[in-house]
Amino acid sequence: MSPVRLAEPERQKGNANSLRGKGRPLQEESEETLRDLYRVAYKHFVLNGYDGASIQAIAKEAGVTRQTIHNRFGSKEQFFQTVIKESDKRLAKSFVIDPLLDSDDPILIFNYLANLLYAIYTEKNKIPFFQVMDSALSKHPEMGEQHGKSLNEAFKIIIKYIRQCSPTDGKHIDASMGAARDFVSLIHGYALPVIQARQEMPTARKQKSEIQAIVLRFLRGIGFSEI
């Protein structure tokens, strides 16, 4: 079975340790530093707004100089647009799920899917991003539309497996986009205390038990009444 693919932003062409903007060389920076810069800047723009965000504060927290940002991106407006674009790409690529199982057992499949989604939400390197994203959605409802689009691939996979598990005796099973959204929302809700640092990661045994209970409630709710 194939694992979830947690894609990272596209690599810069050329020397990975040197970033260049508009043909001008910059101080040596790793790709990890660039990703950190985008993450820090996204947080500042979301929490403080475009006008309230300070390039100097962003540079200091990201461990680069203000001149580096100016050389690479030009104006604050160009920097802002690039940060939003890169963050949107990262969000969309976070939820790329490969086809996983050739089975018609809904409990087996949806336990597996639920644990994969939970792993995405609670991966150590992803938690800061999801913390900011949740704040962005509460402060800027218009970003919810983009967030929904980024989940479409995951929704399609979930719908595929609902249909794959559906009985052939004509019994109605809800394989709608709404059902797929509910499934992702349930797993996100379970991961939220960890994302918000209100709770430690559960033990593997506790996680397995609690996710299985969520999966059973979900499956019964969409029509698998006999499981």
C-alpha cells in the first residue's frame, strides 16, 4: 500500500544553498530557511494584517536580514503576494493522498485513512503551519474557500472508498462531498487539541482506540448500520 505523500514546496533550480532574485545574488540561504521565512511571514500577515506586519520583525524571527527580503522580493507588496501564493501551494499539497487499499471493508479502509489524516495534522513540522491556518480561517473567512479547494483531492479519495465499500443490495450509503467533508472535519477536530498545544500527542494505543470510535460513528452515520 502507498503512504500519504506529504509534498514540500518545489525546489529552487540551481544551487540549493543560494537564492537569487531578479538576477542579484543573496547571502547563502538553505531551502529550509526559505520555507521558514514563508511560514513566519504568513503568520505575521495573518495575525497583523498587511499594514500591521513589520518586515523587520519578520526578518528577525526568520533569522535573515531585512535587506535579504528586499533583494529577493522587492517591495512589501511583492513579498506579501509571494508568501500567500507559496502558503496556498503548501496547503494544497499537504493533503495529497495516494490510492491505498484494494478492499471493501469500510472499517479497515477508514481506520487507515483516518490515521493518515491525523498524521498529516499532527506531524511536528506541520503543526505551526496548521496553527496559523486555523487562525487565518477565523480572522479571514474568505480564506475558507481556498482551504476547501485544497482539500478536494482528499475528498475525492474518501468518496471513492465510500463507494468501494458500499453494499450491492441497493442500500443507500451517503457518498456525497458533504460526507467526505464531515470525515475530514472529524479527524481535524480530534487533532485540534494537539495542533493548538492544549494536549500532548496521545499514546499509540489511545489514538488507535479513539480514532476507531470516530470512524465507527462516521460509518454508521452515512448508512453502514450493520457494522
